[in-house]
Amino acid sequence: MIKRIETGTRMSKVVIHNDVAYLCGQVGSGTTVTEQTKDCLARVDALLEQVGSSREHMLQAIVWMSDMADVAEMNAVWDAWVPQGHAPARACEEAKLVSESLKVEVIVTAAIPS
């Protein structure tokens, strides 16, 4: 069974299949990489909580940066956010994001514990 949460014309915020939650890309508000990363990860937290999961159950994360020169700033926020011993498989790449004001986008896949 597939469950879709907050489905619109173009995408769903979360798709659940076989106790795995696939989150759509999350971006954050703010002007700095730090502000956007903190806000974006707070949005990830809220979606994970909504489906009965948490950052301790992340399986994979994909981080898109508008400029890899900012990766250390993003990683400072990321490293403080990920629970010790629960780091997901992760990729971090540079990409042209949907808006020039965006600096970070994060996509997370997480298990939903029974």
C-alpha cells in the first residue's frame, strides 16, 4: 500500500511505502546558509514526526547546495542536528536550485518504526 501526504498537482510532501517515508525536498527561510539549513531541517523534523518517525530513523539524505563553497557552513548545522551514531547515508552535491535565493535543499528517506 502507498500512502501520500499533502498531495498536490506536482508532488506529495511525503510518500510512505513498506514503512519507509520518502520526503520531498525541503528548503528553508532566511538569507544565510546557516538560517536556511536550520529551517529546512526543522521542516524535516516536523514531517518525520507527522509520520511517526524521527531523525534517528533516517536512512538516506541528499543535500543540494547552490554553491559548494558553503558546504562547511551547512555541515556545521547538519553535524549538530544528526544524532550521534545515527548518521544516514548521505550525498551532497552542487545544483542550480529552483530559486536564486535558495542555498540548501535536503531530501530525506526514513524508516517508520513499528
